[in-house]
Amino acid sequence: AQTVTQSQPEMSVQEAETVTLSCTYDTSENNYYLFWYKQPPSRQMILVIRQEAYKQQNATENRFSVNFQKAAKSFSLKISDSQLGDTAMYFCAFMSGGSQGNLIFGKGTKLSVKP
Amino acid sequence: NAGVMQNPRHLVRRRGQEARLRCSPMKGHSHVYWYRQLPEEGLKFMVYLQKENIIDESGMPKERFSAEFPKEGPSILRIQQVVRGDSAAYFCASSPSRRDQPQHFGDGTRLSIL
């Protein structure tokens, strides 16, 4: 069975600085998708970034980028120029390419951006 | 374009009562997923439905829980004879097809059992 591990329960960063959130996963498959979701205090689930495993190029979305290391099964999220609005829970998620589309989530990292 | 709509936002039930949670997917989306989030945990998959069909219910508890997505109207997650352990946030997500990401999430229903 696939698993997703986020080893940092909590992190903090100063406004305008850069922070990296870690995520590792376990799968025997070669075709899959990886995601980072943000859950602010309002509890919405907001997609931050997505990566297809067959793509070697790391995905980027404005201030958010990933470091996808397929051999190491690692999928970290880098947030540059952190803003107060980035304060939230961040969840890493895995979806098997052969699945029905259900997401497997990690337990999350609580990120606090300090002024 | 309306997003995924879930209601109610908060639901309070006493032990033994029934809870009904509703989810209207985004327009044009025919795939619905239900997830449960326990306190201090990530989301856990429960069930995946298409119109009038349950495709994957491998994450659903075997008893008291059921889900439907009728031809007309919202998807319903039904919990019978609720217990304290059912207290959680229940999220619905929809997508046009199972591989067409992202899954768009609703704001969730927070279920509290007294």
C-alpha cells in the first residue's frame, strides 16, 4: 500500500524568507501524481502545486516550487518570499496512476509565517 | 462558476441520530470523492462515486455509513446512529474525470457529536 510521510509536524519562517517542507512517499508504481495542498485556518483545501511522476522537470507555481526526487521518493515544497497569508497546514498527497483517483494524504505540516 | 458546495457547514448531532451531509460538485464535474479528516490528521479517502454509481468504497466503514450520487441532485453521505468517534470534518471533492486534476474541494462539513 502507498504511504505518504511528512516528518515535520510544525515549522516557522520569517516573512520574506524561504522555507522547505519535506515529504516522502512509498510506492512500487512508476506512474503516479503528487500534490501539495494548503489548508488555512478557514479549513478550505486549496491545491498549491501538482507534479506528474513521468515529468523530470520540477513544477513551479509563482513562489511555490517542488524538488521532486523520484529515485529517493521525495517531494519537497519550497516557498519563497514567505507571506503572512502562507500560514496554514500543508498536506502532501499521492495519487496512483492506476487508481480510481483517490488521494492519499500525509499528516501535514503546520507552517507559521512570522512578521 | 460556483465551486464545490457542501452543506451544512456545521452539523451537531446527538449520539444515535442520523447525519446527512450534502455535496454539489462543480458544474460539469461528474466524479465525486468523500474524505474524512479527524482532528490533527490528514484527510482519509472514504468513497468515490460517479452519477448513480459507487466506484470505490474501500475507505468507508462497513457499518452505518453510506453514500449516493443520484442522477439529479447532490451527493449525500449518510451516517446512521452516530457515535462520538464520527466527530470530524468531512470533505467532498469533484473532478471532470478521475485523471483530470486538480480535484476541487468544498469547504467541508464539521460534524460534532454530543
